[in-house]
Amino acid sequence: MTLLTVFLQGAAAAGGGSMMWIMLIAMFAIMYFFMIRPQNKKQKEIANFRKSLEVNQRVVTAGGIYGKIKEVGDDYVILEIADNVKVRIDKNSVFAAAADTEKK
């Protein structure tokens, strides 16, 4: 009787290992669809926005400076933040102005 009990316990333990792998794969899938995929999608949107920057477009920098684009270069933007006050900003620190995003 004890030998039969040992075999039954061994068979039950073997099935638990495959269940662990299924749960691990399910957790990775959930993390991918709820965390990784939306973040990649947002990064692509931001990259496309930065490629489509135009003169006289209102933007905000990562530092919180609002302004209007006066010139667009390969890796920089000349931003007018007040009358006759222009600053050179890296393209990677430029985001859409809040007023522009509310209109969409």
C-alpha cells in the first residue's frame, strides 16, 4: 500500500511542473500586452511626432518651456519662447503642446 502511495504522489508532482510553466508563460503574456506593448506604441508615436515637426508649430520641452518652432534641423530645433528670444533645443526633448493634444 505504501508503494502505491509513493507512485501516486510522484505522478501528481510531475504534473505540477508543467502547470508552473503554463503560469509563467501566461504571466509573461499579460506583462507584454499590458506593459511592454503600450510603451513601445507610445514611443513610436513620439518618434513620428518628432519627425513631423514643422515651423510655427507650438510645442513644449521636457523642461516645461512652451514655445513656437522657428527652425528645424537634423537633431535640433530653434524655439521662440518670447518675442525675439530664441533657444536651441535638442529634438529629443520636444513634445506636443497640451493644447494641441486636446484638439485630437
